[in-house]
Amino acid sequence: MKDHFLPILQDHREAFEKSFSEGQLEILEHISAAIIHCFKNGGKLLLCGNGGSAADSQHIAAEFIARFKLERKSLPAIALTTDTSILTAIANDYCFERVFSRQIEGLGNPGDILIGLSTSGNSKNVIEAAKTAAAQGLTVIGFTGESGGALAGLCRMTFRAQTKKTPHIQEVHITALHAVSEVVENQLFSA
């Protein structure tokens, strides 16, 4: 049974090594700086994605609202994936492609940031969210897989997990977003 685990774990390690190379870390630095600037200037963070990426959106919003490691004031972050009444009303009255963009119309302001997570970079509702956010003056940041998909072309910054395997992309995303959470928290609240 152990022999089955080694190739799986080797795949994970390779995805992480490629995804966190020097150039990739620079992208995470720019993303962290943008979020710090947003919070310092009274903006908020909006996050969206589907499936596992929806869960990651909620997870990271919780890290900013509750805390990551430091005891500190709450930071404004909203996962657009959580309100079933809103999600189902928009999907029913409009279409599923607008479940995030319609929320951004009501919640997003210039100076805010949208983080769109899509392992393929081609999730239609995340793409619509990015278009709406950009039109409203939000900074759009993408977390995608290796190709970046259509989402990458709509983002000011895109962190691309350097793998085509969806589970590895998701694992890289949550690790990258945890690192960003820690950097942002430390920069804003460490003495």
C-alpha cells in the first residue's frame, strides 16, 4: 500500500516546487501589496469560485474576518459563494453565469479587490465577475491553473498554479492564499 502513496506525494511536491518558484513568489508579493493597500484605504476583499474554489473563497474570507495567526481587528472580506438565497435568486431570475457579477454590482466599490478562483481559468461565472469588477473599478486578481484560461486576460494579477491536475491546483491555491493572509496580517499588525 505504501508504494501507492509515493508517486502521489511526488506529484504534489513537483506541483509545489514549480508553483512557488522565484517568479511566482513575486506575483504573491504584488498580490499581498495590493490587498494591504486596499485595506489601508478602506476597501474590502470579495472572493468567488465554484466547488473547491468556492470553499477556498469562504476559507480565506474567514481568515481575514476572524484572524489568521495574530489577534487583531477584523478585516473586510466577503465570499460571494455563501448566501444561498442570493445565489438561487440570481440563478433563477437571471442565470448561473451572473451569480457573482450581480453581487459585485451591489457590493463592489472602486478600490475594492475581487479574487476569482478557477482551476481552469474558464469558469463562466468567475469570468463575468471579473468583467463586472473591472468595469466598476475593482482590482481583479485571479488564481488559476497553469494555462490561466480566459480569466488570466481579465486580471491585473494572476497566480497560476504550475500544474494541470485540479486537486494539485486547489492545494497550491490554498497554500498560496494562506501565505498571502500571513504576509498581509503581519504587514498590517506586527509591531
